[in-house]
Amino acid sequence: MKTIIISHSKDLNSAADIIKKGGLVAAPTETVYGLCANALNSCAVSNIFIAKGRPSDNPLIVHIAGRDMLYNLAIDVSEEAVLLMDAFWPGPLTLVFKASSIVPKIVTGGLDTVAVRFPSHPTMQKLINLSGFPLAAPSANTSGKPSPTNAKRVIEDLDGKVEAIIDGGNSEFGVESTVLDMTSKVPTILRPGGITLEMLQQVLEDVTVDPAISHSLSNNALPKAPGMKYTHYSPNAEVFIVRGDLKKVTDKINTLIQAHHKAGKTVGVLATEETKHLFNANLTLSVGTSQNLSTIAAQLFEDLRTFDDHHMDIVYSLAFPKTGIGEAIMNRLEKSAAHNIIDV
Ligand code: TXA
Ligand code: MG
């Protein structure tokens, strides 16, 4: 299949026509790029799973461009959910509801719930409105890889597998949306993201976090968001997080690098602006300044992919504070490191 690249500033009718005919279009959102198909067309949605190589029990988020669309997809939309929508929609908050009968089972991975998100990105909104359907859209990466935050990375994974890719520049948030389960007694964060726990707590009295998020899943905890159990965000390199006092972390990483170099391995370090000059790695990347977690979130996946461009065997990463969007950053980083954490 020949994939066409469309600039976000161009007429998006051709992209919408592809969706209407049951095809696949990758498009920018404010979080990461999404791989979109008509959510109400099972056959179109099945092609998403094929293009990504995604396990079929991992459900997709349905993207809408207005609240009216929600009431066709979901039942039992609570007052609390309305408060959240007032506060955070459009934006990087996905809400899980009981699914209505129009939602195909392939979208929900066989669950009786559906995850719905109203993205704020104008291009994504336009694509939904022009096609006239809610769009099922996972992140537009090969399953298991870090999510793409620019069109170049989408092309890398999906060229020849989708009809079109809309280029909308760099994603604003860089980590995926917060997934919040509204079907449990107390709304529960299933995946941390752009809308933080602190932000949710300003609207809801009671919010909780799925314990499976913070633990290695070898501890028997089965996550409620099926996607959280799979290998994720993994570059080809083996990733380790080194945590503790900065001087000790730097010394530890440099000692490890020396040993790896003796063994003929290439080593990358994911550092910050403030620390990038401290390491003797083959490739040290700054993910941003430690003063600004939002810019780190926006750069994280791109840096993980850059280590692969340079064929690093091993990557050491600093740890970041788990406050605000730091919770999402560390969740993604810990998964990319398969929970390999070295405390010093
Ligand atoms: O920011 C985002 O959410 C991006 C952009 C493209 O919108 N999309 C995204 O989709 O990250 P995906 O498929 O990569 O991740 C969706 C997550 C998975 O962990 C999945 O298991 C969970 O949401 N999920 C989807 N439907 C669910 C449901 N009914 N119940 C629980 N978890 C669900
Ligand atoms: Mg994904």
C-alpha cells in the first residue's frame, strides 16, 4: 500500500474520505499520534490491530469531537463524569464507561466497557467531524515501541501499512492520555497521563489509582487497563533506571559504562540539560531541564527512539520526581526499562 503524507494545514477531506471508506489514517493529537479508523466499522478497526501488530484483547480508545457523540457510545454517564468533562474536555483525559450496544466488541477487546476521549488537537477534531464517525485510535506505533510524537516516527513504523499520515508537527504533551475508570465505585486511574491525580482531585472528592500501575506486574496484580500488562515503550536497547543521590548516580553509571565498553557494548544515557556533560557514554541525550517536567514528557519517547537510531545496546536513565506529570513519565520509563531499577 502506498501511504500518502498530508500536511495538517491542507484540506483534510481526502483523509476523511479514507476513513469513510473503512481505511486507516494516522493523525496528530495533543498527546501522541493516533492510528485512526471508523470506530463503528469492525472491519476497519480490525485493520488497526493488524497494522500495529497489537494483541486483540487490548481495547482501543474511541475519540469524539463533541459530547453528543458520547451519549451514543456510553451508558450510565454519571454526574461526576460530567464534572470531569466540564473541567478537562477537550484534552488528555480518557473516561471509561459502560459501552452501548453500538460499540463493536473488537473496539472494547471483548469488555463491556468503552474508553472515550475528546481530544483538543484541532486536526484530530477536524478529522472526526469531516468523517462523521467517532474514531478508534491507539497510539500510531508498532505495538511495544515508544509512542510517536512526530510524523517521522509514524512513518518509520507505519509506512506502507496505512492509507495516509497527517503531519501536524510535534505533540504537545508527549505522553498518552490519563485513563480513568468511571465504572468502579471510586473513579480509578488505570493509566497516569496528561491530566494528573492532583488535577482530578480538584474536581472529584474521591479518586484512586489502580495499584497495578506502580508495581511490577510479576507481583500478580492484573491491571484493569489490559494494555498495561504488555511490554511497552521499549526501544531495542536494554534500559535501566538509576535512582538516588545525583553524585552517586553519575558515578554508578560511569562505572557501568566503563565495564560495558570493555565488553564491546555501546551505551546511551538519558540525562538532563543540567547533567548531560557528566557522562562518558557513546550517546548522551538531554530529555530537558529538570525544572520542567512537561518538556521532559514531550521529549521522552523521541529520545528513547533516538537511542535505537544509533544502535545503543544499553541505555541508563536518570529517575524523575513522581509529581504531576512526573507520575506518567516514570510510569512510561519504568515500563520501557521492564522495571530494571538500580538504587544507589
Ligand atoms: O493519548 C492517548 O490516549 C492516545 C491518543 C492517540 O489518543 N491513545 C492511546 O491509545 O494511548 P492506546 O491504545 O495506545 O492506549 C489505550 C489504553 C490501553 O492501555 C488500553 O488497555 C486502555 O487504554 N483501555 C482502552 N479501553 C479500555 C477499557 N474499556 N477499559 C480499560 N482500559 C481500556
Ligand atoms: Mg499505545
